[in-house]
Amino acid sequence: MKIKRFRGLFFKAVFVLSLISAVLAFVIGFHVMRVDSRILKNEILQKQETVARRLVSAARSHISRASRLFSVFTDLHTDLGGHEFLNQADLDYLRLRNPSIFYLAVLDVSGKKVFSSGEPAASFDYQKAFSDIMDVCVKQGKDYIGDVYRLGQNDLFLLMAFPVRQHLEDQNVQGVLVAELDLREMGHALSQSYPLDMDAMLVSSDGDIISYNGAPNGLSRHTPPELAQKLHSIEEQLGDETNGEITLADGKKLLVASATLSNANWKVYVAQSANLASQLFMESTFHSSWDVMVIVLGMLLFVVGVSYLVIIPITRPLERLRTAAGRLRDEEDAVIKTSDLDIPNNEIGELAQVVVQMSEGLQARRAEILSAQEQLSRVNQELEKRVEERTRELKAATSELVKTERLAAIGQMASIISHEIRNPLAVISNATRLLKLLVTSPNPKAVKQFGIIEAEIKQANSIISEVLGYARTRELMLTTIDLNSYLREILLSQPVAPGLTVQDEIDPESVRIKVDAEEIKQALRNVISNAVEAMQGSGTLTVGTRVGRRVVCIFVSDTGPGIPDEVRHKMFAPFFTTKARGTGLGLAVVGKAISRHKGKLFIKSELGKGSCFQIYLKIYRKPGDTNYGETS
């Protein structure tokens, strides 16, 4: 049987078994590697300890040789020198015979220098080690081995001190021999003892690196920062242990072994990468790429053979079922029969029987569905038509209802205002006139208050008239007017603050328009009043016209602060205002009047520069034209 797709059961079985085999191989290999790695790790640490002890032995040999030299020197000159005590000539002779000694001094038991040979290191202060030297050499009668110090910028030296007695058998110490010993000879010996495949360093008791693998002439004249950081990690994590695994700041792991130079309290650290054990294991296990290829090939052959024996008896009948299902999907009239399938006597055979029964049931239901779809299509078409009709009717009715309710509400409010407010205002006005007549002697304060009352009554009546004018809808009383004369008459009757400049930009070509003169006049006055109020007493008001072929543009512009966007979208809504006082119907009246005359209204505004209202109305007649705009 041909397997057409790599996502079939056969390939999935191969993949799963391969994955299981790989996991088992990995787990077993990982376990074996861990065991062998631990063994190799212990062997590596033992080797590092051996190297550390060898380096300690080299350093100890150099220090012991120097100690024996000074001890023999003091013993010989005690009884065999021909004089009672060491003298200047003895020191000069010893320093001359040993180039590694660059300074010698003899101190008495109180610490006072008796004589010396050579120049001491300028970088060393004896006051720091003086008490230790006196305690070890004078009180205890033992040799003193001090710390390592730097000589200038390059060389290192070791401070040593030895008790001096008058005779060999004496217990009392008569003085102290202090020596500064150059460590170049020890550095050379250590550099020849360092292993090539390991990192090693010699550290003093105060944590200073004396020597390390790769240092020039074996001495640490300038310790690299990374080496100092490595030493800090080793001392912090290893502690008092002689060997172990540590982790550096960069995450790298090291195997470290140490050994101690007891007489000087120095330490030698030998380090190698912790991955070395794993590398050695991999090299020893897979010493040839052919081994890996043979193992992988054998595993694949085993997996493929097992998969073939187990999966093929399952995939063959399933492939026939898949083909039959494909026919059911692609062919509308396809019917699967028992003879089309290889039905085994197992669970797959039961599945095949179900497929045959499903095919027969689908054939019967397909005919029912087609019939039902046709009926449903017809019903849907009828419903869509009805819904569209009802939707149009509902939108029209809703729009008309909203307009009717809005006008009814405004009309009702206007009637209430007219009835409930104007009558009291009339009473107040009459009472004010009567009071003015009753006042015999004119009082300036009373006259002022009467004037305020009359002005407020006039303002209230104006508001009522404005509301009533917007609420009432009357028939248009159209008359033909000369536009230029009409506009100039409105400008003459419109009050303007003294600080404002009025510019007349009316087109010399005068046209006639057919409008409700009072309604358009009220609209223009409202626009001009808004422009005047926007400039707040200073600025330029411009009123003009531009005559087109069929329409004329009446524009009113100001130099006020401009209209913000959020206000522009609401300014023609009834009762919307940004003023402290006002009904908010001024621009609503303008919009209503222009709409009733089938004109257009546009607004241009820029914040900080001003606004311009443009009203477009149809021209009824131009000069010399006797027919345009006339109706027969």
C-alpha cells in the first residue's frame, strides 16, 4: 500500500517510536555519562591536587633553602666568626655571595637597627611588621617568614627575619637578622613547574597573587583583573575545602584543588574547566562518527520494522474508508456499498459498517434538504421585501414623529412662556410706570433702578418673542427686494460698539432676491449680533456680497477668537449657547430661516483669527434681466 502523506499513522508511529527510543537512549546515556563524569571528575581533582602539592613543594624548597642559608650563616658567625657578634663585613659578604638578597639589617632586642647592607625597599614600612618580627624572633626564638611585598613596579620580595645569639647554646636572643629576599629565582622555578593544561596560581596569606601560570618570569607583577576576580570566587566558594567545583561571575564552572605551604601560610590553587569530564566522556564514548551512525541506523531500522508490522494492518482498511469518505464529500449522488470496502472482523470493520449506513442515510436526507432549501429561499425573498418596505415606512414615520413632537414641545413651551410670563411682566411694567408717576421728587437712585427694571422687562419680552418666533411656523410672505439696499438698511439699524470697525464689501452689482424680508432680516441681525459679541468691543466687522451666475453669497466675518470644533457641531441646535445669558435660539433661527428659503449656510473659522458666515440664496433677478426668476 502506498502511503501518500507523511502525516499518516505509519509515519506517526515511526515518529513516536523514534522519539521513545531517543528518550530512552538519552536517559540511559545521561545516567552513564553522569556516573562516568563523576569518576572522571574525581580523577581530575586528584590530578590537580598532585599538581598543587608539587607546586607547593617547589615554593617550600626555595623558602627552606633560604631559611637554611640564613640559619647556618648566623650559627657559623656566632662561634666561628672570630668576633662576638655579626658585623657589617659579615652582612656585606653574605649579600655579595647571594644576588637574590638585596638588603640585610641587624636589629638589637629593642628593635633598633645596629647596621645594615644594601638599600631597603622603598615601598615597605617596617613599622607594620615590626611587632610580629620581635614577637617571633625575640620572644619565641623562631625564624620569621613574612608576607610578600612589591619592589617598585615590577619585582617582588619576601621579608624574613632570624634570631641571632651570642653562642649556639644560648637561649637568650641578642639581636635579629632581617633580610629582604628577591623572589625571581622562585618565580623561575615555578614557571617551569606549571602544567600546560591547567590554570595555577600561588597566593600569599593576605590574598595577594604571587605567581600564576603564564606570568612573565613566573611572578605576578601586574595581576590581570579577571584573574583577581577568579581568585575571589575561588576563596569565597571553596573555603577550607581542599577541592571542589566553583562557579565564576560569568557562569563558567571550574574544578579547583588547593594545597597549603604551612611555614608561610601560602596557598596554591589549580583549576580546570568543569566541562572537561563531559568532553572526555564524549570523546571516549563516541571516538568515531561511524559509531554514532551505526547506533542511529540500527535504531531507525528497528523502529521502521516494528511500525510496519503493527500499523499497516490498520492503515490499509482506513485508507479505503478515507477514499469512500472522499467520494461522499466530492460527489453529490455518491452511495457507499459494502462491496466497496475491505471490512475486517474487528473495530475497524464496525466503523466501515457505520460508514455504509451513514451513506445511505445521507442520500435520503439530501433530497429532503434540497426541497426544504427551495421553499426556504422563496420565503426569505418574500420576507426581505416586506422588511424593506416596513423599514422605509418606519424611518419616514419616525422622522416625522420626531419633528412633530419636537415642534409640539417647543410650541407648548412657547405658549406657557407667553401666558405665564408675559402677563406678570405687563403687570410689573405698569406698576413701574405708576411708581415713577407717584415719585414727586426725582431721586437718581430710584431713576436708575426704574431704568434697570424696564431694561430687564424688555430683555425678557425679547427672549419670549425669540422663543415664540422659533416655535411658530407661519407661511412665508415672499417679496422681491433689492439686496444692496436691503443690507445697507440692516447695517444702519444694527447697533455696533464704538470700538468696532465696520467694512462694507457689498458687490456693486445689485441683484434682487425673493424672500420673506422680515425672516431673513432677523437671521442676518442674529449673525451680525453674534459677530459683534465675539469681538468684545474691538475688531473689524465685514459685511459683503459676491454675485454668482444663479446664486448670491451674503457673508459676515469678524476678527474674533474663532469657533472651536466642539462648539461648531452644536451651535445650530435649539437652546445651545456658550453665553452667560441667552436662549440659544439665535443661530437656530438662522438655520431655520435659510432652510425654509432653500438656501445654504457655510461657516469658516480659525482659532485666534476669526469666523466667516456665508449665506447662499437664489437670485431672482439681475439688472436688465426681465425674465430670469419670473414665473409665468
